[in-house]
Amino acid sequence: MLTVIEVVLPVFGLILCGYLLDRWGILNAGYSEAFNRIVYFAAFPALLFVVVARTPPDLILNWPFLGAWTASIVIVYALMGALSAILYRDGLGNLGMRGMNVTCSSTAFMGIPLCVAAFGRDAALPAVLATTVLAIVDISLTVLLIEAERNAQARRLLILRNIAISLAKNPLMIAVTLGGLVAFSGLTLPVSMVRFCEILGGAAIPLSLVTLGLFIANQSLTERIGEVSVLSLVKLVVHPLVAWLVIRAWFPMDATWTAVTVLLAALPPATTCFVIAQRYNTHLQQTSVLMVASTVLSVLSVSVVLLLFQAGP
């Protein structure tokens, strides 16, 4: 429990920084959009590029983990999509953001330190790979759905053309694609380029959390609490349960990789969710409230997973 709290506290500290900067009149909500643009067009692409490019191909091709992690994302994303279509009926963009919010875990900022603390340094490898998969699957699918809704009034061929162009120009997609090409080509990045990407990419998560604080300083945290409660339940309970069932049924792994996979699924949404929600102005308020609420609740979900897997999977 202490380890979980130590990892979660900096998250709230950064959100609180943004909140207080707004309340004290140093910054205001107008800065939120500017900071988001820095994160979306510069910091996050640098972070994704260097993470994917430096992931060893043999790790990327760990098929049991790839299968289990990807299947858990797709199943829960589809489940949330069905619930969204039944309960809310408010378009593909919101459906996509709900799906991303309940599957895109904070594998880098929270997952890596938690996995290392709980299972040793080798446990960082699946957390890095999970981050790569999320960048490819979650971001691609969500942006695809948002762009599909935006182009819904166009003709069918024009819709496909517009979506393809939007994805091709998306900085996150470009970063992941270039990183994958570097990883599989066997090329070694120059030290100066790696250092540049690490410095710029290192600003992505802290700055996006401060931006979140700026945004929620002017929002009601109790609005849409019913929907946020449903999303929190799916993210923190259903996702790890589905991950465990998928491993048991289709992709058996050793005890450590099984525990790490379930632990990563039990984490709250990554800051990437807020960045994309704000960039596209889609499901923004619910996403911001969900991130705060689910981060608090993840202290319980992560602690339960750690306790269960200490006794053996």
C-alpha cells in the first residue's frame, strides 16, 4: 500500500500544481490549450518515438504477452463501446474516448515504477511493451473513431480519404510508425537524438498533468458522476479481470508476467486520454473527472492485485 501511495502522490501533486496556479491567478484556463498543443505536437511524439524505437524487437514479439494485453484492450474497448451505444448514444467520438479511457492504462508513469517495486527490475520490460501496444492500438482506434464522426457527412470514399489523411498527419501516429521502423531496422539512434527525445518527452506527462489541473480548476468534479462511476468500475475492475481471464484461457504466461499484466490493467487512465480529449474537444469533462477519481480509487485496485498475486496467480 505504501509503494502504491508513493507512486500515486506525485500524480496528484502535479495536478494540484496546475489547480493552484489557476486559483492563485498565475495562469488561467487559456493556458491549458497552449500547454496541450505542446504536449500533443512535441512532447508526446518524442516520448512515443524513443520508447518504441528503443524497444528490442524480440521483446516486441513476445507473442503470449502481446496476445493477452491486446485481447484485453480490444475486449474491454468493445464492451465499453456496446455500453456507450446502449446507455449514452452520443456518437463515435465519445464512444471512442470512453473506450480509450477504460483501456489506456498509465503504464509508463505509474506502471513502470510499480512493476519494478513489486516484481523487480525485469518487470519493467512488460510495462514498456504495454506502453508500445497502447500507443499503436488505443490511440489509433480512438483517433479513427473521432475522425470518422467528424467526416460522417462526407461521401463514403471521401470519408476514407479524410480519415487516412488525418491519421497520416497525426503526430502520435507518425512517432509510433517511425519508432517501429527504427526498432525493426536494427538502427542505433545517435546519442544526441536519444537525449533530445528523452528531455522533450520527459515533459509530456508532467506538463499534461499540470494542464489537467488547470482545466479542472474551472470545472465541477461532481458533474456526470454517474458516468464517471461506470467508467471507473470498468477500468479498475473489469479490465484487470478480463486480462486475467484472457491469460488463463488463451495466453498462459509465467507467474511474474501474468501478475504484471493484471497489475497494468488495474491502473487508472494515462494522461494521453486527457491530451486527446482536449485536443479534439471530445468527452473532455468526463475524462478529466475520471482521471482524478480513478487515480484515487486505483490505490485500492492496485493494492488488491498485489495482495492476490503475492499469494500466487
